[in-house]
Amino acid sequence: MTFVNPLSLYLSNTINSDALFGALSILWVTQLLWIIHKPRVYQLFVQAILLFLCFTIRNNAYYYPLIAIIAFLLTKQNWKWKLAGMVLPFLFIIPFVIHTQNEAYKITGTRQFSLFTG
């Protein structure tokens, strides 16, 4: 049961970006499955926030919006909620990218958003 228990991560002192990203990714995928299976309006916002958190923690989440779009295409919601679910994560991600570019400009003199960590 240590695989499922999140307390074991805290107690073993392995809370880092990898474990946090993995946990958020599992929550995000679970949320997408709920959106496909039994859609609710609040899930749009939860999914967008989880995707944003995954995106800000690790660069591996660049393809997550594409997976979310596919999930929303498979859901039984009306087209307005599908469109909102597809656009909402970008309303969180784009300001983050712009902020990161501005901070890079302050340091390097060039507006850039690195696709790689480090």
C-alpha cells in the first residue's frame, strides 16, 4: 500500500518536482477520465488548474493540452462547455509563458521561453 499512500512520499523525504509532477499528472488524468465518463461544470476549472500546475512544475506537460482537447472531444457535454474546456487551460498557461519571457528578458536581455529545464 505504500505505492498508493501519499504520506509515504512525505515521510521518506522524497518530495521534489518529480514526485509532485507525477502526483499532479495522475490527478489530472483522473480528472479527464471523470470528464469523459460523467462531466460536471466544475471539472472544467479543476482540470485547467491541474494542467496549469503540471505545466509550471515540469516541462513534460507541453503535450497535456492536446490530450485535454481529445478528452473534451470525447465528452458528452454541449459544444460550449467543450470549447470552454479546451480554451480555459490556455488562459492560465499563456500569462505564465509571458511572465517567464519577461523575467528572462530582465536577466538576459532577450525574450525567451525555454522548452527545457535548466
